[in-house]
Amino acid sequence: MRNLFVCLLLLATIYAKTEAAVLVKDKRWPAASQLNVVFIDGNPKLWQLVETVAPEWVENSSLSFRFFRGWHTAPQQTHIRVSFQSHNGSVLGNHHDFTSKQPTLVLSLLPQLLGDDAAARRLILHEFGHALGFEHEFLSPVWPYGRGSLQAVIEQCVKQMKALQPDSKQALQDCQRLNQPLAKDKVLHTVFDEFSIMNYPLTIQLGQGRTKRIKASSKLSFLDRYAISRWYGKANH
Ligand SMILES: [Zn+2]
């Protein structure tokens, strides 16, 4: 089966009102990997922004990114293939398909976000988090707010999925599958981190009129930085 894009993050989600580190073990890249990132389309302004922001993820880890502007400059094996067309999302982590020409990470909103530094940074850092194997914080085995708190996430997902999957029953099933909590033995995780870049902005009803608001972050949290160093090894470059 084709690798399913894990994140369908539209503008509404970025500005909406949702927010640990959860790394899926079998999607982890080998330590000390140099990940070749190729831009399939786009323009120098977009490329430069991604080249500036995305490396924040790996600066304190054994991983590194090497960027290539277009296929003509790229080596035969590429690990993250970036497009700025269609939707927004990323294949999760190591997909083992290094010779395909298909995108693995799509940032179609980025052209509209030029000039909105926080939103642009959020989109790039969130999707590159997926590309490094990190899942949404609300899928953590230690998510503290229960499954009922994710109804809004599923509904939003279905709306966006319909653009890719016209069969609405299938869209709902895909969204329920994408938003299944992860089993403890399949992931490495920290405590729940409401400041992680891998959260969605969410307003959660806690009962008795109380709510918990998780905000949309535009920077890596302390635990995001801890997790990448801890699980991929510290920088040796
Ligand atoms: Zn996502």
C-alpha cells in the first residue's frame, strides 16, 4: 500500500484553537543518517525558508539534512522529497523508498504564508517532525484527555480527506485509522508535552464548564529537542 500521508494540516488548523514527543520506532531513520532533501517544485524563496527552518530539528542530533534544488542536482537516492502543490502533509519517517520521484512531504500552504513567520515556521517544523518519525502528540499512549477530546480532530480530518478521497465512508475510516492511539510498545515517548510542535491547536472540554486550551506552537519545545537528541543520538557534526 502507498505510504499514507499522516498529516492533513490546512490553514484552518493552523489558526484554529489545538498542541510531547512520540517517535514511531519502526519509522526511525538510522542514527547519523544524512537525509537528502530534494525540492521537486517551488521557487528559491520557498526553498530558502525550508533550508533555514527545517534544520532546527536536527541541529542537536546525529542526523543532518542535505538540500537539493531540483532533480538535476539531486543524487539517485533521496529521502525527503518536497513539493509545494496539492495538500499539506508528510509520510511518516523512514519509508524505505529512496528512488521514487513521488513527493513525501507537501507544503502547499507555504506560498500563502510567506510574510507570516510564525505560521510558516509551524507548518515546516510540524511536517518535518513527521518526516523524522514523530507522530501527533494526541496519539501518545499517555495523552491525558481521552479519545472523546479528539472528535474535532476526526471531523477536521474527514473534511480535508474528502479532497483526496471522494468516498465519504472511506474518508471517515481513513481518518479513524490515522487517529488511532499508538500502542505503547510501538513508540518511544516522553510525558505528554502540550508545548510540542507535534500538537494541533485544540480546545478540550474538561467538564463542569472547564476547558483546556492547547495552542499552536511555532517553535520546537524543550522536549522536542530532548527527544531528537535522545532517540537519534547527539550531534557529532
Ligand atoms: Zn501533523
